[in-house]
Amino acid sequence: MNKLIEFGRKALFYARVLSGYEERRIRSFRLEVEKRLKEANERKLAIRKIPEQTILSEVRRMVEEMKTLNRKLEETEAAIEEYFKPIDKEAEMIMKTQLEGEERTMKEMMKAMHQQALLEKAEAEKTAAAQNLETNQKNQDSRPKTQHLPLPP
């Protein structure tokens, strides 16, 4: 009986192989296995992307926070500059006044130096003239005195 059942099984298997049923069943099983593998790989990639997505979302959040802080910093800097504008204007006015005062002082000093130079020049000219006069007098005194005889007519 077992032999008969075994023979029947073999005959049925040969019939399925010859009819192509077994080949279709193997193909469908293979396609189903490939489909399951593909889905598993997709799930695996999705699971791998979760940390990346988390990191990217964290980075995006941090970038937004940094932008917000930069905006606040710029606003604060603008407010500080606005606050100090009057002080800067006053400091600029004081600096201009000081520069004008220094310029005036410098001009006065230049005038005084110019006058001093003129006085020194005049004094040097007087001294030089006096020396020339003395030299001329010495030259005249040191020359031998010659008498001029009248020329016969």
C-alpha cells in the first residue's frame, strides 16, 4: 500500500512537472521570496535612515535657532548703535573743537616762529653789515697812506 501511495505521488509529481504546474509554483514561490527580500531591504534602509533623519532634523532645528540668535544679535547691535549715536555725535563735536583749538595754536606758533625767524634774520643782517663796516674800516686803516703830489703843468 505504501508502494502504491508512493507510486501515486511520483506519478502525480510527473504529471505536475509535465503540465508546467510545478514550474509555475516554483516561479511564484521564487518571486514571492524575492518580493519579501526586497521589502525587508527597504525596511532595513528605512530603519537605517531613521537616525540620519533624526540627526538632520536636529541639525535643521539648531540652524534655525542659530539664525534666530543671529537676528536677535543684529537687532541688539542696531539698538546699541542707536543708543550711542548722540554720544558719538557729542564726541565728534568735542574732537572737532579740540582739533580746531590745536590748529589755532599751531598757526599761532607758526606766526611766532616766523616772526622770530624774521627778527633773527634782521639781527644777522645788522651783524653782517657791522662786520662789513668794520672790515672796510680796517682795510682803509691798514692801507699805507700815500701822498698825492700835484702833477706839473
